[in-house]
Amino acid sequence: MLLGVILVLYLFSTTPTTAQELESWELGINYPGEDSTNPFLLSSEGSAKVEFFVENSGLTDITVEFEFSIPFSGKHEAPEGETISAGSNESFDLKISGIDALTHDAEKKEKFSITATITARQGVPDPLSSSQNREGDLEIPSIFDLTVDITEPFGPMNAGSDTILTVTVTNNGNAQDGVGEVDVKDDCPLLSTDDGLDLLLSGNIEAGKEKDADLRVTASESHPKRHCDITVTVTSKREMGGGGNAVAEDEVRVSVEPPPSEDSGSGSQEGGGSSTEDSVESNLPAPGIIVTLSGLLVALIFPREEVK
């Protein structure tokens, strides 16, 4: 250690040119587009790779140690230190990961930093411990994630009738989005759907919010008894604008039954009425018995006088 201090002090006590060459090193970051104002865009998985370098244009080998500060509670993987030969340039990768992009607003930026400190020259500890620091911006990406949900029908529908299904679109992304396209399909040729879902195409949906519309489903009078599968597909408006194709869909099954028969309904009604009347009449006593009993009762109460 003492010899190292003496060597460094000796070098600095020489000409100014030698002292200047001892500090001829630089820490740098390869920014996107070679512009330090350009941010590093995180992936939707919350990761990014930053390339940085140390250029040693001095006369002696230098050993540097690195420290990193990562925003958004991210993790990192990078070398802890390295020795850079005199007159050389060494590049390194800083791998950033573990950032939950969905919990942050889209396009939000925070700074990361890299610090390099010289710990030795020519293998001799450097008491000066000179250091440099560089910063850059990390940007949260815009994540577009729509889901669609169709309510289940209350029960079967009859041929010649209709039913209402509510379709809900939820924005699970971290940026404002909307429905760019909506498509409704079914596998029953005698089933029709109206354009009630056009309401989903108007306006936008904020992150974490939802929007719904009613879909009217009508079965033809001649529709046979059958299960019909209805599929609703929506496409992200923002992702379409960005050249992507974020699609979500949901499916529901509607059962169609034959219409109720009017003849069988009225027949059962008439039959029921006759049965009730017959039941009521069969529970009453016969009229002849009532008259006979009444006569005996009157005779007992009012006996006839003897003829004189």
C-alpha cells in the first residue's frame, strides 16, 4: 500500500502532461440514436438492455468498480468491476429487469445511473479513487390489453323471439385505449344480431375502466331447436394505430326452443275447467235425499192434529 501511494504521488509530481494522462479515461453510455435525451424503452415484460463503456486513453491499466441505481424497483445484472488496459475501450451490458410496467402509467420516465470508480492503477491501489457518473432515462411502455365479456342468457329463447346480451370491454392496459373494430359471428343461419355494439366504437376507455353495450339476438320463427354459439371479437384502437393487432374475444351459447303451441295450451285450460266443475258437483249430496230429510224434520217438529 505504501509503495502504491509513493508511486502515485511520484507520477503526479512529474510534468503536468503525465498527470493529465493519468486522468485520461471516460465512462460513457451508448444512448438510442446516439442522443442522451432519448430514453431506453422498457419491454412489456419490464426489461431493457443498456450498453456502456469505459475508454482508457491513459498510459497505465486501470481497474474500475461499477455501481448502479435502477428506478421503478427494478433489478439489474452487470459486471461489478473490470480492468481496462491502457489505450483500450471496453464495452459492457447492463441488463435491467423485474419492472412491473402495468403498475405504472404509460410513457412515464425515471432516471437510472452508472458510477465507475478507479480502485487501482497497474494493479496498485489508487488512493485518489476518482470516479465518473452517467445517467439515462428509462421509459414505461404503452401496454394495450383489452378483454371482452358476454353475459350469459337467462335461459332458452323461443323461435320467433329475441333476447338481450350485454357485452363489456375492459381496458387492462396502462394507457388510454378504445375499440377499433368489433365483429359478431354465430353458427346458426336463422339467428340474427343487430348493430347495438357500434356504441363500443365511440370514444375511448381509460386504463382500468370498462365500457358496455347491448346486443339483441333474434331467432326466426322457423328456427329449429338448437344450441347457437355467438362470438364477439374486438380489436384495440391504439394497437391498430401502432401497426399491431391486439385482439380479444368471448363466446356464449344461446339455446333456441320451438314456440309454445296455442292449441295445447287452450285444450289444457278447458280440460282443467271441466275437471274442476265435475269435482265440485261430485262432492254435493243427491237432491232427493235432502228433500226426504227435510220432510221428516218438519213432521217431528209440527205433528198433525187428530181429525174430529
